[in-house]
Amino acid sequence: MTTAQDLDVTPTPLALLLLGREADPSSERGVDCPGDLPAPSDPGLVERARAAKERLGEKVFVLGHHYQRDEVIQFADVTGDSFKLAQQAAARPEAEYIVFCGVHFMAESADILTTDAQAVVLPDLAAGCSMADMATAEQVAECWDVLTEAGVADATVPVSYMNSSADIKAFTGRHGGTICTSSNAERALDWAFAQREAGAGKVLFLPDQHLGRNTAVRDLGLSPGDCVLYNPHRPNGGLTAEQLRAAKMILWRGHCSVHGRFSLDSVDEVRERIPGVNVLVHPECKHEVVAAADQVGSTEHIIKALDAAPAGSKWAVGTELNLVRRLAKRHPDKEIVFLDRTVCFCSTMNRIDLPHLVWALESLADGKLVNRVEVDKETEHFARLALERMLALP
């Protein structure tokens, strides 16, 4: 078994939190499990999960995000990124229960795209997303008021990252915008700018500033000066009306707590330590990290790049540690290390563990619907509009 130490990773005092064994009140929902969880030490957990899934048969469809623990991912019918999994859920109308091993916004997206007859279940409702929680509906509505007062709202098209709440997706749909993923962000921005008179349009990019900046500067050729950062915790976002009028990209002050940890020092250190290493990072990383990397791409891109890499090649990967560890195990003929020297699991993703999965599956098998994630009809309508615009991107 590949361990954190095998990837040159040194645990820090934050390790228990990052492994999902403690709570982070700033990024988690703090919801207690409404039932009795099996003990993590129960040696029969794997067999219990297998037996409950077999009892449910085709009534259940289990989705596993790439960042999940190995103990959970082994029970997934499909693995993938957040949007791929939501699409897969929608493609299984015969499944009565969609058990989503991911985080809350992903389960919301699955509920939006599935039928009313299907129930989406999140094994632990405390599995939120710190990035998604950095943009609330109230904050974004206030931001739109600021843009209106500055006289730029009519010229602005919102583009929201898939890693956002249903409320933010609905806001985007109401205001003529689209959703994007890390794979199609360039196409989404091209589309958004084309919705307004040439040279006059602006984009409000929510909630990840780094993906927005990297896509605008690296892919579209805009300058860093074309981007301004809207801080929802400061009056008027910390910006003047003149700054908003001059900007092409209005970036929300949000970020991924995992990808935001990687630094230029991390890149320099690994290049010195491993001569000839290829640095491969996710576009949620800071702009200076992306600029210094050899390759940049979505989670799916990272997986495909390492699958296709020649034997003997060396890679330092800047994304969530569960995935990096899994890829290193899958490719023993390649040297695959984690870009940072400290543990960097997604703490909220790690809230989904084997005890929670067993509890959810056994509850469903006993006829008890637990931890259902349900989006109200109005929010669902406008969020679906934004998602449909993404699906129609050229």
C-alpha cells in the first residue's frame, strides 16, 4: 500500500483535520449523523457495505469522486469529477437512490439533474466545500447591487464554477450566465464575452479566483491588470466604481483550500530535489504556480496525462493527495510524488468514510431514506438553466 510517506509527504499538526478526523467549523456544516455509526475499527465494515449494496441491487447507484478515500471508492459504480458524476446520475433513471460519495454541492447538482422519483443521498451531511461556502446567495446579490450602482451590471455576464452551491448556480441562471468546469472554463468565458458588444463585456467569475484568473490570462490572453478581485467582506467589494468599469474579469475572492496551498517554493523545491521532474497542476492553483508548471489541467486531464506518460518518467502533481496516492499506486513504473511536502487531503471530502457509507447503505436497504439532499423547485429551475447553457457551449 502506498502511504503518505511514500510520496515524500510529512504530516503536520493539521494532519488530523486534513484527514477528516476533526471538524473545521469554517468550512463544514457541522451536522451530526442522525443514526448510530458503526465503529471505524469494525473488521466487518467492507463485508457489511458489500452486503447492503447487494440487497439494494439496481435500486442504488453509488458515485465516487476522485478525491475520495480508497476504502470508499472501492464501492463506487462510477468514479469521476463532480459534473461527470452528476451526468452519470441523470443517466440512471432506474436507480431509486443515488448515493453520492462527494461533497454537498455535488449532491445538489445530481438532484438538479435527476428525476423527482430519485433520491440523492450524501452519507455525511457535514461534507461541505470550503470554496463553495465562500460565496453565499446574500453576498452575491449584494455584489450585483454594487455592479448595478457602478453602471456595469448590464455589461456583466456571470460565469460560475461547478464547485458552487445550487443558490449560486440559480443566481447565474437568472442573470443569463453559465456554469463551467475546469475543463471547459475557456469555452465558457469565450461564450460569456460574446454575449455583449465586442470589447464592452465583463465576466463576474464565481467562486474560485484562481481558475478565473488562470483561464483569463493563460488561455484567453488577457493581462493580470484586466482582472480585479471582489472581496465580499469589504464595502463595495474593496473596489471603486472606476476599477469595476475598467475591468474585464471581476473575480470573486474564493479559493480551494487544497489547491491554494501549493506555492512557487513547492515547485522550486521539487525541481531541485528531483531533476527532470514534470510538474503537473490543477488550474485551481495560484497563478504563479500554474505559470511555473509544465502542464496544467483538470482532474480528468491529470489522470489521462499520467496514464499516458512513459515508464520511467517523473511527475510532481499538484492536486488532492488521495488521488495522487492512488495514481502512484496504479503506475509503479513511474515516479509520481505530491507537489507539497505536507499532507494536503481535502478535509471535507474525507468526511465520507466507510462507517458513514455503511450506515447510509444499510439504512436504505432497511427502507429508511437518510441524508437526502433536495433542491427547491425555483432554485432548481434557474440552476438547470445555467447548467443547460454549459451543455450547449460550442
